[in-house]
Amino acid sequence: MRLLGRAAGLVTLVALFCSAGAVGSASASEAPAALLEKKMIFVPAGKFTMGITPKDIEWVVEAFHSESREWYLDELPAREVDLKGYWIDEHEVTFIEYMVYVNKTGASPPKYFDNPRFNGRLQPVVGIGWKEADAYCRWLGKRLPTEMEWEKAARGADARRYPWGNEPEPTRANQRGLMDNYRYTAPVGDFPEGKSPYGVMDMAGNVWEWTADWYKPYPGNEHVNDMYGEKFRVIRGGSWSSNMDLARSSVRGKAAPDQRQDYIGFRCAKNS
Ligand SMILES: [Ca+2]
């Protein structure tokens, strides 16, 4: 409501979305059906490989002419992780979905809500902090995915580097540069060739995604890093402003929880 007058066209759009979605909505959260019915993908129970080996680090340093091995040491070691089945949003949360939430609840609008580079209705919402992302998911009876859940949903069970396989293919994801046709964020789901083995979209690029976890060392990780601890939340997947080495499914990005960046968004998960 606070947006009236500042983005009247957008508010009208949100209002239409709300009224259409509200029909038949019976959720305790009072969220519109259009949001509650957002497609989720089921990731079945079972083991997968989380993290990477020293050999994988040699590959990435060579493939991307990286200046430092240090950048990748927080991804060590590779280990087998067994997860229960869970659901994860097929797509990143969109701008229009988030604006419906803002309109319904009075939550603060995202930082870039009036920036035409980032406020297309099907672009992923950006400019929201960790608590805001967490609150949005909870409003829908969901939650942020854990790092483990995020990584498994992105790379499947065969330890691949990217959602589609092992090679960096810049046309399969919205990452830095114009090979993918987008300078900023792309509408969600615009890279079907980049989907994960389970069919989850944009797990490489478009926007980094908040996860539930603090940035802490993995069990068995011997890398000394002042950033570890309950200071930063883990973000995953790389974005429109980062290179393909950061779009690898095992990469552990980090951000202070109150950061509202134009390259960080999120998606939600749910127990089975
Ligand atoms: Ca993404």
C-alpha cells in the first residue's frame, strides 16, 4: 500500500494478481493461492556427494585461470551426505510474487522495487535481506533450503560440477557477460537447458540464493578462515554478475544477513 503513487502501474498489477489469487485460498497464512500453488520439485531421499576434492580444485583453477586456490578451499572435502526427501521451488521467487507478499503483509518493499533493471514481474526478486527471505518462506508455510538441500537439488547424486553436467557452458545460465543475452537478471526459467537433474531451474546463475545456514566449515575442512562462524549466511549458485567458476553447484558464497544486494534472491523449500 505504501507504494501507491510511486509505482501505480505495478500496484495495479499486484492488486490484480492478489484478487485472482485470493479466490479459493484457504490457507491459515492467508497467502493468495497463486503463491501457494507455485510449483515445487520433489527431491527424493538418498545420498549425494557434497563438496569437492583437491583434484576438483586443480580443475577449476586451470579451467578459469584463477589467481588463487584459496578461493575454493571452503568447498573441501567431498563427502557423502544422506538426506530425507524434500520439496524445493522450481523457480527463484519472482518480483511479482514478492510484491504480492509486500502488498498483503505490509513488509518492506525490496530495495530495487522501482529500478527497471530489476522489477520485471518475472525477474527474480533482489534487494532483500536474509530475514526478509526467511519470513517470506514462512508466510507460505515453507522455509529456506539448507545448504545441503540446495546443493543436492542443483547437482544431483553424481557429483557433477554444474546442474547440466561437468563443463561450464555459459549459454545455459544467466551469468556475467552477454553470451546469455542478459546484462542483469533474466525472467526465471529462461534457461531450460540449464536445469538440474531433478528439473530445478536457474540453480546456476541469475541470482545468488539465500540458504538457511551460517557460513561455517564443513566437517573435516581444515582451511583457516576468519569468515567462518555465525556472521554470514551462505548464498548459492552465482549470479548475473559473477563468472562461471562461481556458478558451480558446490560453491559456497556468503553475505551478511542484512545485505540487500541486486544479485541476491532466494527460493523456498519444504519438508516432504
Ligand atoms: Ca539462481
